[in-house]
Amino acid sequence: MRHGRPALVTGVEHPEGAHAARTLAEDGFDVVAHSFTPEAAERIARDITSGGGRATAVVADLTIDREVDRLFTTVEDIHGHVDTVVHAAWIPGPESTGTSLETIHPHDWHRFVHAHLGMVFTTVRRAMQSMNTSGRAGSIVTVVGMGRSATETGDSTLARQVIDGAIEAFTVAAARDLGACSVQVTSIRLVDELPTLEHPDERRAPDFDTALVRLADPVHHGGWSGRVLTAHAALPAAVH
């Protein structure tokens, strides 16, 4: 169990972010639950604190640079430092309607790509600044592979797959940046991996909880920085 280790989790309005926040709280982190809306952030924070964990709700529009800075300043004011950041924030885009390549409007595509790459750039950059300033070991984890249920309905996930790949590439590059010398930067790719008939009890990938707790702990780098770890996801419904 970890005490006094603040962990900022972005995007708790989505199942992945909500699950990450609860998982880290259960492992003893002081969770800062971020959402674009106060309802989702407050709900997750209440869920955690009612179960005996420690959590604070925060709201920010991560597509606006000054909002990202305000978010981290708030966390720094509350905890004095930021040890762990789990970036799971997503906003609606072409993938949410199952839009195919030929029917995606260029304006929607540009907005979607700009918003998500801007969010991960600004959030990871500000997290590194905070961690380097404190002089403490830090961990940044990006989460991709979300919205997997679209594969079951046959809807196109082209836009989301493209952004997932871009976030993974950015994560690997950020880990190699000179400013990341004391910061572990990793990515978790979620997959709907099911046991095979030949090996019904066997999973070829670790579960999301195990991967997240291991990578989120800045004390145990373990040579993972710059890697993308595939993890099995079995998550509850979204937070509304």
C-alpha cells in the first residue's frame, strides 16, 4: 500500500479512467479524479472516499493549454507535487458514430486529431515539468485501445485507431526526451483478449489492474520507460 503518493487520472467519465482511478485508490494512491464535467469527477471521488480511499475531484478542459496548467497547479497546491499521471481522457469524435473513411468530414477529422494530440502533448509536457521541478521520481501512463465495443457492432473505429497509434508513438518519444531522465513514461494498450478453447484459463496479457499498478508506481521503474504494454481489459459501463 502506498500513502502520500498523489496520482492524477484524466478522463474519469469513461470506463477506463474511472476504473484506473478506483484501482489506484485501492492500492493506496491519493487520487485526483479529473473530468471535463463536475458530475463525473465528483461521482468517482465520492465512490472512492465512501470505500475508505482518498480522492479529490477536479474539472478542466484539456484541449485548452491554460486549463491544463491550472489543473496541475491545483494538484500541486493540494499535494505539493505530482508523482503519477494516468492519461485516459477522450472527447467525442468521428469514431463515436462509426463513421467510415469516405464519410468522415475533413473538419471533424482535423478537430479530432488536433484535440487529442494537443491533449496528450500538453498534459505529458506539464506533468514532466511538475515532476522534474519536485525532484522526485515520477510516472506517466497513457491508456489507449479504448472504445473496443465498436468491434462487436461492426462500426468503424478508424479515427480512434489512428489516434491510439499516435499516442503510443508520442509516449515512446517522450520517454526518450532529455527531460524525462527521472520520469517513467509508458503506455497501456487495452485489448479484449479472451481465453482460447484449448487454454480456457490462460491469458496471454496481464489484466489492466496489474499493469496499471505496476507502471503507475514511480518507485519501481523496472526498465519499462518507453514501452507499450498490452493488457486485458474487462471494464464496467461508462459513468454518466
